[in-house]
Amino acid sequence: MNPFWSMSTGSVRKRSDTEEKTLSGELRTSPLRASTKKQLPSIPKNAVPITKPASPATSSQSTNGTHASYGPFYLEYSLLAEFTLVVKQKLPGVYVQPSYRSALMWFGVIFIRHGLYQDGVFKFTVYIPDNYPDGDCPRLVFDLPVFHPLVDPLSGELDVKRAFAKWRRNHNHIWQVLMYARRVFYKIDTTSPLNPEAAVLYEKDIQLFKSKVVDSVKLCSSHLFDQPKIEDPYAIIFSPWNPAIHDEAREKMLTQKKKPEDPHCKSMHVSGLSWVKPGSVQPFSKEEKTMPT
Amino acid sequence: MERMSWLSKLTPRTGGQRAPRSASLQPPVTADPETCLMVFKNHWAQVLRILERRGNKPAPDDLSAVRNNTYQMLNLLAEDRPRGDGDRSQGNGDVACGPILEFVAAENLLERLLCWHLQGDFTEERKVEQLKLYEMLISQARQPLLRHKSVLTPLLRLLSVCAEPASAPLENSLVLLLNQLCVSVAREPAILELFFHSHTDQGPANLIIFSLLIPFIHHEGTRGQQARDALLLIMAMSASNRAVAQSITDNSYFCPVLATGLSALYSSLPRKIEVRGDDWHFLRREDWIGVSSLVLFMNSLEFCNAVIQVAHPLVQKQLVDYVHNGFLVPVMGPALHKTSVEEMIASTAYLDLFLRSVSETALLKTFLRFVLLHRHDNTTILDTLVGRINSNSRLCMVSLSLFRTLLSLNCEDVMLQLVLRYLLPCSHVMLSQKRAVRDLDIYGKTAAKFLSLIPRCCRPESPPSPCDRDEEPSARARGHSSPGADPPPAPKPSTPSRLSFFMRQASAAPTEAAAPRSPGPPTGSPPQPGARDEVAELDRNYLEYLRDARHSIDRCAWACRVWSAPYDGEEPRAPGPVPNPDSPPGRPLGPPTPRTKKRGLPEEGAREVPGGPLGGDEPIAGGPGPDPQDGGTLVNGAHGAAEPVRPEGDVVVKKVRRSPQGEGEGGGGTPNGASRAQPPGWEPLPSVDSLLEELLARTPAEPPGAGVSIETFTEELREIEAEMQNGSVGGAPATPTEPPEPPLSHEEEEAFASFATLPEGDAGTGRAPPRPPDPLAQVVASPPRAVGPPPNQPFTGPFVSVLFGKLENMPHNSLYVNFLLTGLVAQLACYPQPLLRSFLLNTNMVFQPSVKSLLQVLGSVKNKIESFAASQEDFPALLFKAKKYLIARGRLDWAEGPGAAPALRRSDTLARSRKPSLGELLLRHANSPTRARHAAQLALQGLRDGGLHPLAPPARHGEALRVRNAVYCAVIFSEFLKELAAIAQAHAVTSPFLTE
């Protein structure tokens, strides 16, 4: 119900009351789930990135009561909306999670399953300019500099700018940057490279290029269990398989896939009503006997 | 209102009752069966001696002797156990019956006993005795007795003797016995079969149970309760037994009695609801629990609900039909149309109560069908109720409550009739904007827009920041002319502060919240510094609005999963101007505008008549504007081509006007293309922008305007769309892919090509943005100017008109009306359907000139408040007091509210304790009048020093009332804007998992 105006908690049907409780319970647990999600799921489509509840509360009150004080809400919500869009995209093998400390920094990992970079697991961090969405395009920096023409061999930064010369609000979204980051590993582009060596090898000596890539992929894998580069409660951490922890989580994921409806139905018992026949705009046009229960 | 749950109440009662009783009556020592049989025979011998003394009336001694012996015998019979069965639990099966029962059967003992009673003067007293004995026997029996004819036949005979109306004690015993009988039958459904085959003087045995119980359906007290419980058990059994269901529907009066009983009970409800406070607006349990006639009605309604919950679909359907035709149509319909306002108030409140109480979908459906489709005097109930919103305060409040209930159902049919069907044709937006319907505002522009409407006089700081100064005059100047045309001035605090905001250091956590807050300079002259802080809290509660908005939207989105269509501007398609052939005649199909004569003329009248008194000063959208004659020709297509031109020109004007403030996004990329295809200033619309981008990118070599026609472009888009629907079949050759999982799907390629500025030539075939589930990247298959039926007359429906009219009148509405009204609009705004969401919340949309937007309405309220504030010297002080009063009232109520979550109460931040105040408490008061008075008194006491009293008590004369309403309105309006802003923001972050 609406916060300020719900004048009559009592008037609302009991059903919704209880739902409300269960729903908020659901929401409350989500950060928990989000944190247990540090372990990346083995089945990509199964993964349900949890949108982190926005919590700009803490410091917002310190700003003055002007309109300006709502600015942070816009920014944080825009980023949250961007994150929601990422979730909707379901980019295969790409996972991100905004950091705990700043909504402008997202941790991510990308799994490459085919092609030259097959088996690559590359962790990265996305830095969103704080004047988003009116600023430059976000930066994407790999934790380890992957051997790639478009990745700076020293800093690990991906050349995002070439794809997003001008970052335009409404038109450009962060999921596009992520999609781009995935794409560069499948379609190698060597024009004006950040890593000229890689570019030259790719053009002139593909065999050597391939072996360097394999080395690079191996190197990244060998550092997979390292502590995260940036310390943050929401940083993505890999750890060896530990049956005590992971078996249960895996089981949960697999069973959830089988009957996705059930857990939801129980936790959120809200159900709307509809007797409209699909395609019709007539109320009560649905056949009898098929009414929802 | 709690849901009706009959069965849950039922089970513990019967269970709890039995245990102690059987314990107390049980003979302390269970003798061995042989002894018992001997004793039994002994008793029987004595009785027999009397029974066989034929002829004369039995002497009193005989009577008492028989009575005593029978009592002993039946007790023994009850204790009798099946042979070879030490364990009572398996007593059902095919175990042989106990020795006493065997004896009873052989002697036909019970039958003979009853015959003897019937011969003589079978007084009521003796009937009661017999009923009690049988009741004891059945409830205590250790073996199934009813399956034996020797028990069943006399029992049924006894029952048929008791069919006539009788004294209360007899009825009590009768109902108790019947109840017991039903409990036994429910335990052993096979017995029911026997009932079918046993006949009594009154017909089949199963029917006698009914015919005896049915008269008690609507009784009050335990008797009625037991009767209903008993019937419910049979109903539950009918669920799995079609024969039973059939006999209920075909051979009993159960459903008609139950349904028409509602009518009878309704007629004895108070015609006028005695109201205690001026804030009362709906019936809460506390309100009706003391009104016996209402309790009776609610019991029966609850019973209907329970029957529908458990009974066989046959019974369900019959009952539902009877409720509709025997109660709603003949009784509720006329009741809602009574001429006296008091009666209208009462019937509306009753209907609201009923809707809130019914939990069974089938029953609810019947109520809703009645409300939405039934026509009384040629007007649907719905339209009548919508019109009532426009009336004066109490009736308006009750009606608003009813609609709150309706909206809270998340029912597609309701929303379709109320709003969506008027939005479906998309005729309320400029044609070119149809595709923007699905846009989500992810940058908070809408929120900024709403927040910018907070009247200056209500803003926390007295010296407006430079930023405020900038936007203020322009925003006002724009006012009505171009709602949502311009991007909101993005509030830009300096970068460092924003950065610091995002650094959620542990140290900067909760404690920080209170400390560095600079107390906003008070607008009034606050009595104490503490109060000032408190009131200032209202300026900092935005986060809570965000939280609640998110919650409400999530819930609503989740609930709407069951809907048949997304209502995103494409699906479902709006019905054409020709009425749908399979639609029931006489029912409105589309917008009841003059233009669509065939569909809804009657409603038009209904809409405008009640619109008179209060909505006078502002035109109801669609009402006065359109010319019916003109519309009629348009239907025939005569002006089809001309029609879009006029509004289009209008848009151009608006756009030119707003272009100076345009943010210039995308402007650089599309200079000439934009001017060729579209009027200048076109680009602020993201979707159009992107489309134009695509268009331009596709045809780099061609001279502008020459090569690409809208048609071919559309065609291409269609192809792309089709390709994407078929997966990546169509355009696959572009990228050689590996079979199992193409690393980059065609789709992905296209998507990438659409946003990335790759070197020329790399872009591949698909230039259009993809159509993933992402609503932000929409491609609409239809060309910018759809060639189709001429758009319907833009009219967004009576409900929206009435709400907007009422909103516009906010400064004159009472506090409570405004609470309900803004709550209802907020509720509406939480619906996730793009059509509705864009209509209410997309401030970038350009509507047809005759369509008023929410933003326009709010803008006019803002202006009214500001001019009022300017005219009222002491406005700041009044405003302060109003806030203070509302907060105090709220806190009091919240603190004592039973529903208050401990978490909320214990929270030490002021914001938290503030939150429930305004809203919760106000209506809480309405709910419990005594507490309300008490709370109000306390609040007043506490505030008297502050000089609040001129505001608080009901003002006596008009001027004071006017001032009071306006000041309260200022408070509510500001909060409402925050709420709307929060809702607008929350829509952009709704989890996709809720809707998928």
C-alpha cells in the first residue's frame, strides 16, 4: 500500500496484508541471497541476479532539503534501472554485481565458452562516471590484462570508447558495454589496438597469437581464487568447490528450475484476477470453468 | 477485514467439543461385553413390559421408567464395540457389529420404542428427549451405527416428526442432532448412499436433512451456526460426489434459500449509517460487529463464501447464479440507486464491505460482474459509482473507499472497464508517440518533474536555491501548455557531494543520519525547536516513499501476472470502431464517447450529470471538447486523413516552444535527418531518436528524403522483427557460428550494431535495435504514422476524468477526501501496465490537446496552492501547524495502533515515527471512533501552546473551513508529489522476474 496515505490497513483484505508481510520478508532476505551468490552458478540461465535493494538512506539526509537532495536518488535509481536492464538482457556468461560501497562500481565476470578464448574466465570491474548518464562511457577494466588487441596490456582496461564514442543517455546502456565486452572475445578487431603486439600477431602469426591467448587464459584461471582486487562485501570471490557449502546451493538452484512457480507462490500469495479471454478486451469473456482459483 | 475462513473455525470447534464430553459420560469402568449385553437385555425387558401394555395412555410412571431404561440402554449401545475389535480406531471397515447392536437390530428395538412414543402423546418435551438421546448415541457411538437400518430408520422417522416449526429448545436439539448426523456422514461418506435409499414420509432421507436444516441457515446464534456448519459439511462432501451435488441443486432449496436470504437480511440493514466522525468512510469490523442485522448478514455472506469454497461446482454455480439474480440484481442494484444520499452512502459502504469480505473467486466474480456489467436504469453500476466520486464529501469518501477496494483486487476486468479500455486505442497520445508507451524513465526525469511541482511555499528552505530559482518560473510558465515536454532540470549538486553520497563508508552509516542534518529553516514560527525538527522530517521521508513504492509496484506486478495481456500499446489490440460482434448487446465496448455512438451513449450521460457540481471549474477531459458531429463523420473515415494533421501541428508548436530547453541529446547525430522526417525539436524522445538514428544509418549514401520511404523502412523493420521472432534463422550467414551455442547470436549482433558506433561497414545487416524483452529498446512495427482506422476521440474514461477533476479541486476538498483521493491515484500509478503507467507517469508523452495529463492537473493544483499561500499572510505558520498537528495525530495513533510493527515503533529515527502519522493515523481514527477522539484530544492538548487549535477542530464557518482545507491540502499535495515521484522511479527498477 502506499506509504503515507494508506489510511486503513484494516480495510485492505487480509490476503494482501499477509502477502505484504511475506513479501517484505522476501525482500529482506534478498541481500542475503545476493551475498551467497558470490559463488557463481554453474548454469548461467539459472542464475538469478538479485537486484540489490537501494539503500541510499544513510547519508541522504545530510544534504539540504532542496531539490538537489533528490539528485542522488535519481542517480542511484538510474543505476539500479541499468542493472535491471542487464538482468533482462540475460547476456550469456556475463555476470555483474554492483559494489557495496558505490553504485558506480560494478564487479563482473565473464565466461567465454567458445572460440579463441574458450574457457576464459575474466573478472573485471565497471567504473561508471559519477556524472552518469551525461558523462563519458563507463570504463571496463579486467582484473588481469587479458592478451587481446583491445585490452591495455598494463592496466587491463578494455577499449570501450571505440564502440561508444559518445555516450548518449536513453540510447546507451550499461548492458551494451557488457555485451561489447563479451563480443570482443568472439570477433577480434585489430584496428588501432591498445595492445599492438596482440594485434600484429593476430594478423601475422595466428598460431603464436593463439598460444599467447591460451597462456593468458591459463594465467587468469590460475588467479581465479585470488582475493578480489578491490575489497568490498559484494566483490565476486571464487573459491574451490566445497561440498558443505556448495552442494546445497547447487541443489537449490536445480530444484528451483524444475518448479519455478512454487517458491514464489508460497512466499507471495498475491494473485490478481482475470476473466478476460486472451486477445479480447471484454471483461468476463473467458470461458467458464477456467477461472483462476 | 479478515478473510472468511469457515472451515478453519469449524474444525477445532467440533473437535474440542467432543473430547470432554465423551470423557465425562463414559462409564468409569468398561465392563466386559457379555455383562453389558446382559444388562442391556435386562433394561429392554423392563421397557418391553411397558411397551406391550397396549391400549391406554401410558402412566406417568411408565414414561419415566421407559425414559430411564432407554437412557441406560442407549448409553450401553453407545459403548458397544464391534466384536473382536479391541482397538476402537479401526472400527469402520467390515468388522462385525457389536453384540448389543446385533441385539438391537434383531429386536428392531429402536423402531419399536419410537412407535410406542408416537402412539401416545408425543409432546415436545418428549421429542426433545428423544432427539437428545439420538444425538448422544450418534456422537458417542464406538461403531458406525448409521449404516444399520435398525438405527437409521427410526432416526429418520423421528426427524420427520420434528419437521414442523417448534419451540426453541426443540429446534436447538434438532439442529444439534442434525449437526451430529452431518459430522458422522462427513466421517463416513458411504452413509450418504444409504440416505439416498431410505425414504421417509417427507421423501428421500438426504433431503430431510436439508429441509430441516435450511430454515436455520440465516438464524443467529449457535443454532444458526450449527445448522450452517452441518450444511457446510454436506457441501464439502458434495465436492467429490456428483450425485449429492445434483440432489442439492435439483431437489433442495438450499441455494435459493441461501441467496435470497441475503436479500431478506439486506432489507433489514440500517438504511442510514450512524456516523461518528467526519472522517468515517468505510465499514470496519469494529463498526459492524455491534450492529446485529449486519452481523446476521455477514454471517450468511460468509456462509455463502464458505459453501462456494467447498462445494461441488454444480452447487457453486447454482449458488453464484442465485446470488447474482436473487440478491445483487433485485436488491443491491436498486439499493445503490436510492435517491437519498444517506441510503447511497449506506449501500455503497455495504457493497464495499461485501467486496472486501468475499474471498472466493467465484463469488467475487459474480459481485464484480454485477458491478461492471449490470445495468440499472440503463447505466452500469460502475458508472454510477464513478459518478458518485464527484459528489460531496461523505458519499465521495465512501465511493473512493469502494474504488480503493476494487483497485486492490488487481483485477484485469475491473481495470479494463475503469481505465484500460479507454487507453487501448492510444488515441490519447499523439500518433507519433504511440511507441513511447513502453518507455521506462530510467533517469528519474518524471520524478524530478513531480517533485518540481511541490509548491514553493511548501518547500523546506525559505531561500530557494539558485537551482530552484531557475526552474521555478519556467515550470510555472509552462504549466498547462506543454506538460512533460521538457526534460526536468536535472538537479546538479557539486560532484564531490554526490560522490560522498555514494561512498557508503561504514562510519557514515546510520548514526550519521541525524547528526549533520542542517535543520531546514522553518517556514513558520515554530513554538519549540523540537517541533521544528519533527516537521522537518517530512522533508526527508523520500526514501520511505521509494521503499513503499517499490513494494507496492512489485506486488502489483506480481499479481498482474495472471492477466491476459500486457497492455503495452500493442497487446491487446484496441477493438476497431465496429462493435465486436460477439460482445453482448447493450454492453459498452469502447470509450463511451459521442463518436463511438454505437457503444456507450448511455454512459456518456451518466458521466456528465454527476460531473456537474464540483467539477464545474475545469473541463472534464473529453467532455466539452470534442464535437459529436465531427466525431461521427470521422468514424466513417471521411476525415480520416485530415484528423492527424491538426494535432500534429499542435505538437510542433509545443515542441518549438520547448526546444530551447532541450537537452540536446542525440541532436548532434541527426541534424538533417530529423528535420526531414520530423518537425524540429523532435529528438528529446528517445525512441524516436533511436529510430531516426537507425533510419539514417541505414541509408548513408542516399540523399535525404529520396531513397527511404516510411513504407520500406517499416517493411524492413517488420522483417527484422520476424527474424528475431524465429530466432536467428534469417540472417545467420553474417556470422559463422558454432552449432551448440552460437557465441554471438544474430540477435546479439544486431543489437550490438544498433548501439555501438563501430567503424563503417561492420554493422551487418540488422540496423534496428533488437526487440529483446527490454522495453527500452523498442521497435514498433507500425510506421510513425499508422495508416489505420481514425483514432477514437481521445477520452480517457469517466473514472480518470472524475479523479482528475477531483484532484484539481484538491484545495477545496476536505482533508479526508484528499487522503483517499491521492491514495487512489497512487494506487492507480502502481499498476505496471505500460499503457496506464505511461498515461499517468510518462511526463514526456505528448497527449492530444483535449486530454488532460496528470501532470497538468497537478500543475494547476500547485498554482492554486501558491496563489492561496500568497493571499494568506500567515500561511507559513498555518502550514507549520497543520504539519505539526497531522504528525502528532499520526504518532499517537501509530503508537497505539495494534497493527504497528514493533520494528517501526522501536526505530528511533524521527522519520520512521513520522511515517505512519499522516496517513495511517487519520484513517485509523476513522476506524475506531473513541480512540480517535481520544487521540485527537491528546494531540490538541499537546499542541495548544503552539496555537494549533484554530486548525484542528472542525471549523464552524465557511472561511475557516476553506483555509483549513487549503492548508491541509498543501501538506498532502507535497507528500503526494513525493509519493508519485517515488512510484515513477520505482517502475524503472521493477525486477523482470516479477513479470516474466
